[in-house]
Amino acid sequence: MKKEFIFSLPFKVRDYECDLQGVVNNSNYQHYMEHTRHEFLESLGENFGVMHEKGVDAFVARVDIQFKNSLRSGDRFLSCLNISKEGPKLVFDQYIYREPDGLLAAKGRVETVVVDQGRLTRGEYFDELLKKASK
């Protein structure tokens, strides 16, 4: 059963994302999740390139992905996320559901941090981001 999410993005599995067994290679689930995070930030008016030009960089500090059911070539799916702040980290809880049946393919937890002018921050940037996301 699907949860409520603050952001979701539809995808379709491409042939070249599958391995010899005919299922999506595990590394591609991380790509799907990363693209979803980037699109989420874009939806809030944020852009990694512009951030970097200002001396602000967001980095993934930790990734944990649990693989539940394999996606195959041509499958359509929805990549969804929620966010929370834990100390200086912004945590993305991410889920990938096959469409249209809603079967959970993978779920992940991605912890991110921000470096401003080369120094690790206390996550102040994320406070502003959370304000934008809650509107």
C-alpha cells in the first residue's frame, strides 16, 4: 500500500538498464532515486549548478536501498519521496512503485549534508528548503 508523498516522478524502464537476467540492474535504482531528488529540488526552484556557483554543495553522506521486487524492461513506475531533517542532515525516504499495480520495487533512505564555502554546515540550508516544501 502506497504512503502519501510530497513528491513523485513517473519513469519507464529502458532496455539498457536491465542486466543479463532481464531485470533492472541494482545500480539503476539509485540513479532513479537521485534523479527524483534533483527534480524535487528543481520543483522548489533550486538547482545544483546555481548552488555550486554560490559555493554551496549538497552531498550524499549515506545510501541504504532495499530491493523488494524487480522491475523489467518497459515497466512503468513511480519514484516517490518524503523528507525530514535529522541534525545537520536532510534525509530522503524514497520508494519506487511499479505502475499500475503499485507493487513496491525498492525503498531507500538517503542522507545528505551541505558544504558551504568548503565547510560542513549545520543544515541551515535545509531549513529553508523544508519551508519551501511545506508550502
